Amino acid sequence: MEIPYESLSTSDLYIDCVYKGGQAGNISDEPFHLLIPGCENSGGFRRKLREDGSGKYAYVVLYTSLEELEWPDYMDVETGVFRYYGDNRQPGRALTETPKKGNLILEQAFHLLNIGDHLDDIPPFFIFCKARPGRDSKTGTGRDVKFLGLAAPGNPNLSSENDLVAFWRALKGSRFQNYEAYFTVLDTGSDAISRQWISELITNHAAAMEHAPAAWKEFIHKGRKGIKPLRASKILEIPDRYDQLQSDDEGMKCLQIIRDHYHDFGPSHRRFEQGFEACAIDLVQKMDPHFTSFDLTRPWRDGGRDATGIYTLNSGTVNHALKMECSLEAKCYSENDSVGVREMSRLISRIRYRQFGVLVTTSYVHKQAYQEVVDDGHPILIVTAADIAAILRRNSIYTDNINEWLADIDRNNAFLQSYMK
């Protein structure tokens, strides 16, 4: 469902509806100021105060592109849980001293939720994301947005200690704090969220509850226990090339540095996987420290090598840990070369009983190969370029220090040392 730009000022809000941006080529193309009464046109937090002079918020719009690797906002449609990162995203400020006070809004809302008092002072949160041309809309523009739903802070399955968490992040040598917040998109049924309710939240908040969705009334009445998530069983989709390669500019540069670094060790100018296995192991262990004890196997005819490792799960007590063997395949490919059926079959053939496989590639997996893994239920974890970029970012590896990281891996790689002699 799509609502044209010309109809935004009279439209209600519908789950998963795309609201079209304008064509003027400037900030006026933003749909929010027409779609949501009184809404701002920029920022991740777009808030509106009530007009009763109370200083309280009428509503808050949370906007995300869902494309920022360093701040991976995420909508889990199967559980209704929405993860959103606060607005202190650069060093130099205290946690809540942000221009739009987004982190302060989070603090206040979750505080009211957890004390269970004055719940009607919690503003409704309207969740929007950037609409993707070709998927969310047929003829999209950069200003199109998609409505994900009306959300309440918290979740019935999350404790008050885990729904809003302050954590430290390092950016090029400087440390700072930001919030990771968990919301729940409410099951508002088939009815639209009316403009009348949104307008009354601003102009006559005391009377607005009459036109509020039933799910919001239930939340305000019961708090966390009244949160009823909008759950939708996910139909499995094979991620396309864009999804698997998606990254910001910094991530793209880091990926190309990795490809260029291992270029001289490969049999061709397009596919240069020799030596990349050790890098892939380090990436997997940075992704999840439960991966341990990797050993590189002998070289195969194609010049590449496998690695075998252990994935360990434990209960954190005196009981024995569960250890599972895995086989890793590393493919350092350019972004124009995909991992195909042949390469995937090679990994599948090397997975023994009670093992699983891990494929790590600086490129993407071809749709046919991916489809066969899914359809046949092969136990393979796929790590592509987008994942690698995110892993690097989470571990504070950037263009200014990635070469040092790669050199350190090479120094500890006996195979490369012998190759270079």
C-alpha cells in the first residue's frame, strides 16, 4: 500500500504502508510534516510537545534507515520487538546531553514504565523506516518512508534491567556512552491509527484517549503487562545481493582494503582466497567469542584451505559445556563475484556428522546456492560482506587501523610466512 505525497495531509497511519516523498529536490520533500501533525523534518527523534503548557510530549516519531552498521536498529517482525539506538553517537557529550534530547526522552519513558506510575505521561512512539525502492515501493525516492507501527517502551519478556541499557562505544580512540532501547510494536489490529487521535494528543491530551487504539489503552492501563505485540510469522526470503553487500562508505573501504591485501596471494586477480582463511577465523571469533580452537587444514587443489574449529555453549555453572565442531570455508572475492553452487557444495561435502559449516566471504552468496542451503536444511552459517563490515565496526577497526590489524594476522599465520619467504 502506498500513499502519494499529495494525500499525506489527510491520511491515517497503516502498518507497513509506504508514504511517498515529494519531487522538489529539497527538504520540503520530507513526508513527515504533512503526514504527522506538527512533526519535525529531520533527525532520528522527532518529537512534539503538548499544547497545554505541561512540557510533556504528545508523541515521538522514531525514524531509522535500518542501514547504519555502527547503530544496527532492528525490527523483529516475528516477536514485535524493535531495537533502537539513542542519539549520542559521537564522542564529546554526556549520555543525555544531545541536541534533540533523544536519550533523555528514552530515560523518562522507561522510568515511567518501570515505576508503573503516570503511564499516561508516556508518549506514543510511531516507528518509521526508510522505504527501499524496488522492495517497499515500485518507484521509490530517497524521501519515501514506511510505517512500522505504534510502539510502547519495553517488552513483557524483558526485565527492567535489560530494556534500556547504557553501553560504552569507542570511536577512533575516544570513548562515549549511548543507549540501546527495546520497544514493542503493538497489535493495533486492522484499524488505522487516526489523524484525529494524533491531533488530540497535541491539542487536547486529556480527551485523546477516546480515539486511541485499543492496544494503546491497554498499555496505559496495565503497563508492561498490557503490552500486546504485533507478531507476524516470517516467510523466509533469500537475502539479495544488495542485502549481503550493504554497508556504509567506511565499511566499503575496509572491505576493499581486505580484498586488496590478499590479492597477491591468490591464483587470479578476481579471486584471491589464499591467506584469507586466518583473517576469516579472526572475524568469526570477533563476531562470537564462543568460536574457539580453529586449525587450518592442508591446502586443497584450488589453492584454498579449510579450517576446523569448536563452538562452545555453557550454562555458566559447574556443568560441562556443549562443544560442537564446525568447518569453515573462506572466500575473499570481489563484490562482483558471488559464492556459487560449486563452492557451497565443497563446504557441504566437508561437513561431517554432528558438525556445522561456516562460510565467510567478502562478497555475497548467489541466490541459487543460498536457496539450496535453505531448502535442503544444511547447517551452514553464512557471513557475507555486510556482516564483515559490521563486525569490523563493532570491534573499532576502521580504515586508519585496518592495515595494522591485517599485518598482525599475517605475522601469526605460518602459511603466509612460508609463502612469503
